[in-house]
Amino acid sequence: MTRQPAKTCLWDRGAASQLGGRNEQQDRWGIFFPPDQQDGLLALVADGMGGHRDGALGAQIVIDTARSYLQSSVAWLRADPPAALDQLCRQMHEAINSRSESARSTVVMVWIDQGHAHWMNVGDSRLYHFRRGRRLMRTRDHSAVQLLMDMGEIDESEMATHPAQNRLYRCLGGEETPKPDTGGFAVQSGDLLALCSDGVWEHVAEPDFWSAVLGHGPAAAAQTLTEQAVQRGGASADNATLVLLRADLGARAAGARPGWKERLAALFNRDR
């Protein structure tokens, strides 16, 4: 099958991670590009589950597996993104189990190619999609509080502070094979994607993602928002990790052009 050409969508990007009040950083993030230097971007956030030993190991395995998969299977990602992401999820799970009996991790991931985003998540790390300041979607958490919200027993605004917030029923690692949620959507110039661990979404209001990026660019916004998250979390603040992607570098007329520091940080993040 001949791959039809499509308008290339570039991405202004930034990421940051804060330790918070924890003794160990168990969050990891990655932004990776195909080895053939053609279109495509793979971004993900993994949160090692703090209630288990080796949480940091589990999250690092998720990132390393994604990096290796993109290097070896980019053609499959382009040909059948949903199937490829499902396969990648299984590989992450198996890789964690092969290294540790106790390591666990969440993952939220997006593969962007030819103006379309394909996402996958397990756990309570989230992907948000914003357009012109309005949230179009967010991933559903695999958590007890998400189920309570779905049943109408609590509002979405109550999820972050509910006592059962960190009780997950799906993760990577362990005996049960993960069942990821997947989906996709078309992206337009100016769209904003935010991938984050629960240490961010617990304390950052959704409108703040858009306003921070509009005012300062993704790199500076990611740093500012993760710092705010741990400050608001206080002494018990969780690790906070955020990846921000804004579509189409040519669309900066709609907002402030990031300065040289933000552009340099984005270039550094490219191969992380």
C-alpha cells in the first residue's frame, strides 16, 4: 500500500520533572524521533508505582523499551499504530517482569505521525488534548476514583483529593496482563498535548496548561507548572512530570514565540 503524503506537523516541545517531597524520583519521560529522520514523534510519561519496591526501575524500563521499539519498529508504527502500540505495551509489561518481581509502572504515550495522534495509557498518568483553550479529551484513569466519578458519586474536581486517589486496578508489571486504553484524533495547528503523572494533574488546573504555554512556550511552561505542582503539594508532594507538545511551529502567531532558552531546552529534550 502506498503511503499518501500529508502535511507535515511540527511540534514545539518541552518537559520537566520534579522530585517533590519524595525520597526518590520514580517518574520518567521521553520524547523520541524515528531513526530515519522522517515524520513522527513518540512521547511518553511513566510513573513507577511508589507502593512497590523498584518503582523507578519499572518506569525506566518503560522508557527504554519505547526507545528501542521506535528504533526497530517504526515501519509498523506507521502502518498500524493501534496494533503497534498494543504490542509495545505488552513488551513493556514483559520487560518489567523479566527484571523484577515487584516493579510496577503506569504509562501514557502518544505516537504522532502525518497529522494524527494515536495514544495508549495504563494507570493514572494522563494525556490531555487542548484546542483554542478548550479541553477536547483526556485519558481515563484506571483507578478507584475514576470509577466513582463514572458512577456519578463524585465530581471530576474531587478526584485529586479523594482518599482513594492512588488506588489503581491496572498497571504494567505483575501477574495480570495489562489492558490498555487506546484511541486517536487528528491534530490541528496550535493544538496542545499534555502528558503528565498524577503529581501534576492533582495540583494543576486544566486552564493553566494552555495559559502557561501560550504565554511562555512549552519548555518554560513545563518547568513552571511542575514547580507549582510540588509547591502546592507541600511536604508530601508526589513526583511531578510533564511533557508539553504544541502543534506546528508556524502557528506561533497565535501566541508568544518562545525565547532562545526555551528553544535550546527543546533541542536538548529531543534525544532524552
